[in-house]
Amino acid sequence: MTNEWWRSAVIYQVYPRSFADASGDGVGDLAGITSRLDHLRDLGIDVVWLSPFMTSPQKDAGYDVSDYRDVDPLFGTLDDFDALIARAHGLDLRVIVDLVPNHSSDQHPWFQEALASEPGSAARGRYMFREGDGDQPPNNWQSVFGGPAWTRVADGQWYLHLFDASQPDFDWSNDEVRADFRTTLRFWLDRGADGFRVDVAHGLVKADGLPDYTPPEDADSMGGAEPVPYWGQDGVHDVYREWHAVLGEYEGDRVLCAEAWMPTVGEIAKWVRPDEMHQAFNFSYLMSEWDADGLRGVIDDSLAAFGAVGAPSTWVLSNHDVIRHATRLALGDESPQGHGIGPTSLGIPDTAFALRRGNAATAVMLALPGSAYIYQGEELGLPEVIDIPDDARQDPTWFRTNGERYGRDGCRVPIPWSAASPAFGFSETGASWLPQPDSWAAYARDAQAGIDGSTLELYRALLRLRRERGLGKGGLEWLESPAGTLSFRNGDVTVLANVSADPVDLPAGRVLAASGPLPDGRLPSDTTVWVG
Ligand code: BGC
């Protein structure tokens, strides 16, 4: 029997190194996560997605895997993973594991074997080794993290890495690579994983002949205008058809979720055709600005595009790769969203103003039908951390662009649990792999729990109502509303979001939840209300 839970689930992203540190070394771990799962149950989410915790030299925070079927000692052991799954399932939470198939770490035994083998050998055939053009690389591709996408090895050949030089791309036309990943899927499914979030799911297959490609000036590094010879090639879909069949061998509705940064929702929806993946992140929604017409447009497009292939739409505002939405939605035009922000960035908004807007956006998202993603710490209203000292930064983007792009450390700072504890309760020893701002005492979970008007209580209320009223399984009907506002009904809940500068009247009915105060019984700017 299947209940297709994923069609309406709220999925909470845990970034293991920044969630909770049981060992005290300043990096979060699996035991830390297990010990705090009851907080997530209490928040009202359905599923936990764990960013990578497999064996890795941590050059890209675990997105550089050297053993796909073991836990990195930094995060614990396979026994810790089993304990986490058991505790989560005991709390009626599902667990999704992050899988990184586009590339491995350069410390993966296969890559080490490739380096030690001859050009043209079977060992090199698992990766993308090519001859260069004289002293030049085989083509002009640039890495997503900046700099060339090719690195030369001692015998003169070059290998492709769409990301860091420590992340060589696999060759997905190689049967051994394909078979090994099917083994990895089964390994985690056998241990009880409920599915996978698939990293760079649009990148595995490259165009024949590896033609040169120069992205347009304003292209997003992970998406870009089409066609791009390394994103969204038709062949990737065959891989997911194979994986769909593997998951189908297991009980209990296991799922695949695509991280496919494609330029339109219509493109993204190709990953969730009936025999492929179950969900795909809606990056068009994440990238849309706080603008009533734009939001309405992307919501309509999403419901239409995903609906056309029989898949639920997903909704997401934050993750470990983008500026936290409690800052981003109020950023000035001067700071491009893709590059991170830091002390020299312009247009940094006032924190309270930006949070109000962020919470208004959350209250729109959690009222939409489909499945929603929450990134750890957004339920605390955490802003992006801007003043991380240069010498504490860790994102390869920062290093590969010589500090030109700040990268993603600002959304990865360990989260605060208790205002008065060392490292705000993240780690008993007070250690923290990225420094936490002093101002985070006010954001700590224990400083917000039970406090009317706190962001934490807002998330809890919205998630409870979403569940009680079946909004995830509902439908959306647009309602007329004043200019610069957005209004829709889902089931018996009416939502009004004020994206304009002036207050507007509340819709008729009882206020169920509001993302901020409602002075004089009206809905102020940057506020969303649920009425029913
Ligand atoms: C992940 C990033 C990672 C990259 C390379 C992504 O899209 O979300 O955090 O750096 O893939 O694996």
C-alpha cells in the first residue's frame, strides 16, 4: 500500500556540521542530531533531510565523498546512523539522505587509482580524463566555484571538475560507476533511509565532444541560460529511471528529490516525470523576489508545470547554498544573490525589517499545496551572518575567487539552542567551527519557546494549522485583493500577504495566524495573515 506521503510533506534540512555537536569538537554530529530530534517533532515537520555525513576530507563540507557507504568519523559511525534512523522513525519522522553522484572526492580510492594508472586505462575511464590542447585545458569550462573546470595531472592529461579541483566528475557513461551507485542506494535503503536528496542532479551527463561554452554575464552559476553542455543533458534522465526502479523494490514509498538548478520550473519538472524522481526543488520559487505579481506568476507556473507531469510542487526559501531568506528578501540590488554577502557588501538591510519580510514569505509558502522545505535555523528567524572574519571562512568559493565572492559560510553558522550556554547550546565545550555572533542569544530556541510573537512560535503555529487543515494536500484558488497584495484560498484558509508599502484591511473571518503584529486591526506592509 502506498500513501505517497511526499506529496504534502514538510521536509526539514539538517546541515549536520552546524546542528548539534555531541562530541564537543565544534562540528555537529549524528549523535547530536539524534539527541535533538524531539525538538523537530515538536516543531511539526514530517521529514528530516541530512546533508552529507559520509566519509569525506571535507573540502566542500562533505559534498566531496571518499566513501559513499560509511560515516565520516567527524560525524560518528554507522551505528550512530542506525540509532538516528531508529529514533526518527520512533518519533514518526522520515529521514532522507543526501547523495552526491556528480563527483567524488579526489581522495576516493577510485580517483587515487586513476591517478596511479595510465591514460586510457579502465581506472581513468570512471572519471572525465582528457588530453588538453597543447598547454591549454580540453575546453573553456569554468568551475561553479570559480576558476577553470580542469586540472592537469603529472602525465599531462586533464580531469574535469565542475566544482572544486578536489571534486573530480564521474563519467556517467561508465557502467561500473552506474552499478556502484545502485549499490550505494541499496546500502542506505537497507539501513532504513526513506530516500535521497540528489546533489547536482542536472549535471551527471555532459554533451558529446565537450564543446566550449561561455555563460552569459548574468547567468546563475548553477543554472544559466540553455543549452549548457554540462547541465540538463537528456541522458541524466536515464540514470533516474534506473534509480526509480531500485527504490521501487523497497517497501514504504521511498523517494528521490532532485537538486536541479534549471532556469524554469518547466525544465525542473522534467526531473519528476512519473518514472523518474518524486520531487525537485523549486529554485524558481526560491529565486523570486518579494513582489506580488512575480510571486503569483511563479506559483501559477509551478502548479502548472509540476501538475502537468503528475508531481506535487515543492516550495523552498532557504538552504545551505543561498543567503538566508530572512536577509535575502530585503537585500538591495547592489549585492548579487549568488555570491554571498560579507562586510564589504552594499545594501544590507536592517535585521528586524528583513526578518518581518522573511516571516511574511514563510507564511505564504507554508499555505501552498504541495511539499515544503525548511532549512535549519529559519524557524528561529536567523539572519545571514555577514561579519565572519576572513580567516575563519571555509567555503571553497571564497578561496577559488580570491575573496571576490564571500560564498556560503554566512548561512552555515552553527545554530543557537540556549541563550545562556556555551556556543548557545550547540556544543557543550563552547567550540564552533564557524564563529557565532553574540547577537544570537536572542535567537536561541529557549529564548523563543512559548513566547508569543517569536519566529519559532510562528513556525509551530503555521505547521500545526497546515497539518490540521490539510493544506499540503489542498488546492489553490486566487482571490481578488488590493494592488500589491497576494490573496488565495486553500481549503477553508484564506491567506493575504501584504507585499505593498501601505496597510490594507484584513479579510473577513477569524485570524488563525499572522506573521507579525496587526496594528489597528489592519494588515501592515511585509505581513501575511491566515484567516478562516
Ligand atoms: C550542493 C553544494 C555543493 C555542490 C557540489 C550543490 O549544489 O548543494 O553545497 O557545494 O553541490 O557538490
